[in-house]
Amino acid sequence: MKGKRILTISLAASMLVPSAAMAADNSESKDMMEPTVSTSAADLRANLSQLLASHFEYQVLTAVKVYRQSDDADMVRERLEENAQQITTAMESIYGEEGASQFADIFSSQYEDSSELGMALRNGNMDEREKVKDQLLNDFPSELGGFLGTATEGNLPADTAEQALRAHEQDVINTAKHFVNGDYEEAYAAYDEGYKQMYTIGGALSSGIVTQMPEMFNHTEAMTPAADLRASFNQLLGLHFDYQVLTAVQESQNADGAEAASEKLEANAGEMVTAVESIYGEEGAAQFAEIFSSQYEDTSGLGNAIENNDDMQKEEVTDSLLMDFPEELGMFLETATEGNLPADTAESVLNAHEQDVIDVVESYVMEDYEMAYNSFDEGGERMSTIGTALSGAIVTQMPEMFAQEEENDGSEEPEEPQDPMNPSAVDMYSDINADFWAVNEISHLTDENIIKGYMDGTFGPNEPIKRVQAAKIITGAMDLSTDNRPDAGFDDISSEYYGKAYIDTVADEGIMMGHGDEFNPNDTLTRAQMAVVLERAFGFEAEGSNASFTDISSEYWAHDGIHAVVSAGLASGYPDDTFRPGEYGI
């Protein structure tokens, strides 16, 4: 029954219940603090997140380069060790030499295992592979999780840290495995997830430290709306830099993974457009998208020009990257932020960013790996600088959007502390308040990693849902096994498609069907379709429903499904007595 309620509530929130969109915000007004993206605690969060994300990058690169016996394998391995030292230095600034020494001893095994993972994958030695996996997935998370639990005096619980670290190492293994197998779409999907997970860990770790030592961080907080915006932009921009470099390098080598890298770069740009839209609306996002499209097109063009030794094309795309794009986007950002991010400042830093990309690619192609990775590290750090500047300008421009409640002065009973790795939906999503009708269900689904919010910090409870997303949610929430399911046989679902296992499962269960020979995974489910899916999944019956909808006849194909979910209290119609079965959202 628990899984049934969780799933039905979450899907109904996405598709079926008009009243959810019209619910009033009855929360009391609070005294607000002046928001800022730059505090001692927010800086700690940003620094740790950036270091951890870089660590993930070099872990994956180490395993893949060792597997391929690439000329730059030793250089990458050295960078992984240097990054580990940077993290150790950060820990020393908080816990002193003794604590840093303990941390370093534990951490050293992890980057050694990253090299061994690549070697085990290359040699095909299953015993060695399982040994390395056991060390990465069990020994290391257990040891470091225990250390962090003790060091933070329980503010980051050991079991929570261990769980997050295990998920991180699984991301590394999955990404490396897909890359060496040539499954590039899956590899980049795993890479994307793993990179983002490091920002989650950075937030949790910094929050635990700040809670433990409030005086050290001037009684500021790591998890605030403004700090969240900074983290979101830093994360998106960091990934964007990675995908730019990967796209250009892969194109310059005419590599098999070039197309997948280019597609991921474009998808990342789409995420940034969504973030901009959440702040500046559709019109602002459209302008941003139009300007931004030239940049990822020129990135591919740079790689092609290098591969073809086309100096004229190379000059053309570098001019566009270094002059046209920074100027256009700089002017847009100045206008959008009402001058809080001046055009010349934005243009200068965007120009430097594009030069970083060009420097990495040219150095790598010339096999000057030290210069290439120096530029790569500098470029990654610069993206955090850009993210901080942009988020700071936005928060200065719109302080009310990122206002934070003042600390309790002691006159009110304090709230129950949240597990930093498993916060409630109220803490995670800016558009979910404590009175929202499905807050508990959304929290649980997020904790179980069945659903996620958007990068702008919203959940979007009234957003429509794609068919492949519904398949995944149903499979996860109902705890359906995906093992040994027959191939559903849809022409548009390849054996490598990331959602195939979920689609085969719901098709086998008779919950979701295709349209002829196709599943159409990216189509949005209508309200009628979602009603039928819920009816099939849970066997609801149209009993006790006296509802009458002017747009639903007794012969309508989804009549029974609609009345079944209405009878179950999961859906309702609109004030004009319609159900609007063909609509995609609330």
C-alpha cells in the first residue's frame, strides 16, 4: 500500500489534479535576511563541490586512460593525486593536521583503485575486477564514511556518508565501463549523473561542517536559496566546460563518441536555458537560447577544423567563440540583470572561458598534455567564478526571490534537524512548502532516487511527464524487477536505450502499451493516458464516482480509467465540468 500511495500521489501531482495548481500558499510571512551568494559557509560549499567534481572527472579519466593505455594516462593519474591533495588541504584547514592525515590515508586507496579498475577492465580479469569493485564500493565508503561521521560529530551521519560515497563510486564504475565498451550515450548519461552527485555530496558535507562549527563560518549557512543558485550555476557551467572540451577533442579525432558528446553539450545548454527561464521567463530564455546555440555549434566546428587542417574554418570559429559569442551574451546578461553583471565584465570572463576551451583542445591535439590539463584545471575553476558572478548578480537584482528566513531567536521551538543527504521536499524544492498536499510523498520519492527536481531548485509538481519517465517511476515505486523481461519489440527503442528496461517491464506488466510498433518515449502523457496507466497499475475501479464531465462520453476510450482515478480521489475535473483529457498538464 505504501508504494501504491507514493506512486499514485506523485503521478497525480504531475498530471491529474487541477486543484494542486490552484492551492493557496497559506504560509505566514517571515522576517527575511538580505540574501547573498558569498558567505563563509557558501564559499565552503562551492569549494568542496568544485574539488569533488574535479575528483570525479579525474577518477573516470584515470580508469579510461589506463584501460586504453593512452599516452596521457600517467598525467591524468598525477592530476587525480594532486586533486586528492587539494581536498586533504581543505580538510586540514578545518580538522587540523591529524584529521587531514587520517583522511589522506583513507583517500589514497581510492585513487589507486581507480587505476586498478582501468587495468582490470583491460585485462578482462574478473577476479581482479570484483576485488577492485569491492574495495571501491565497500571498503572505501565504509572507512571514509566512518571518518566523516566522527569528524563532523554526527552532523553528517556515517551511514549517510557511506551511502553517498558508494553511489559515487558506482557512478565512476558505470561511466568507465560504458566508455570502454563504446556505449557512449550511456557513458555520458552516467558521467552527467556522477558529476552532479558530487555537488550533492559537497552540499551535505559542507552543511555538516558548518552545523558543527558555526563560529568558524560566522554563523552563516551552506544551504540557502542564494547558495543553491550559486551551486546550480557552478554545476551546470562546470559540466558545460567538460562537454565543450570533449566535443571539440572528439570531433578533432573523428572519434566514435563525438556525436554523443555533442548531443550532451546541447542537452546541457538546454538545462541552462531552463534555469534562465525560471528566473527571466520564456522571452528571456528564448533570447539566451538563440545566442547560446552558436557557441555549441562553433565548438563542433572547432574540432572539425582541426581534424581537417582547415585554417580558414578554424579562424572563423575561433573569432566567433572569442568575440561574437562573448559580446552578444555579455550584452544579454547586462540587460537581464539590470546592470548587476556589467557587459564588459561578462564579455571579458566569457572570452577567457572560450580561450580555455581552445587552449585545452589545441594542447591536447599537439600532445602537450601538461599544458592541456593545466588549461583544463584553470578552465574548470573559471566556470565556478562565472557561476558565482552570475548568481550573485541575479540575487542582488531579485533579493526577494532568494530571501532566507531569519534564525530562530529562541522564542520558538526549533524544528527537527534534517539529514543533510536526505532533506525534506520543503528543503530541497523552492516551489514545495510544508503545506503542499504531497510533500511527504515527494520527499520519499526523491530520497529513493525515483524522481528528481530541476536544476533551478524547483520540483515542478504541475509539470507534465514523458512516457519513459512514467515507465521509470512506475518500475521504481512499485519495486518491479526488470530482470528477464521479454523484449517489448518497439521499433524506436534500441537495445542500448537507457530506459529500455523500464519500458519492457511496464509493457510486460500490461501497464503501458505502445502505439503500433513504437513506444514514443519522449511523448508527454495526457491526463487521459495517465488515468488509464494508474488504473492498470493498481486495479482501480470506477465505483462510487458520480462525476459527470461534459467532454467524456461513455464511449470515450479512457472513460473507465478516468472515472476510476476520480473515484479513488486522485483526480478531479475543472470548474466548468470538463476533465480536459487531452491536456498535458494541470
